[in-house]
Amino acid sequence: MIKLKSGSIPDKKFNKRQLSMGVKVEIEHTNSKRVAKQIAKAHLTEYPTYYTALNKMEKQLKSKRKK
């Protein structure tokens, strides 16, 4: 298993809403909530509003598909 440096950062250092969104997204790729949280933290370490941006992008893609 890969250990991510961001996994050792306490949850309180991340925006609670972003981390929650991240775990919900990343759990699609693993059966482990712990791994999903580590992946979410890695994304949020690089880009603090990653999951808001991801959600916006997905909505834009869906609206383009409908046209």
C-alpha cells in the first residue's frame, strides 16, 4: 500500500466540507474509508477547493452532454 504524506495531516487542517465531499467521491475507487480520506487529503493539499471545482466541472460536462 502507498502511504501519502497528506494522510498524516490532521483532519482539522482541512476544510470540513471539502474533506467530506472528497471522501464521498474517493470511496467510489476503494472499499476503505481510510484510503478514500488519504486520497482526498492529497488532492486538498494541492488544491484546497478541489472537490468544489470537480463538482462544478462535472455539472458543466453534463450540461454540454444535454445540448
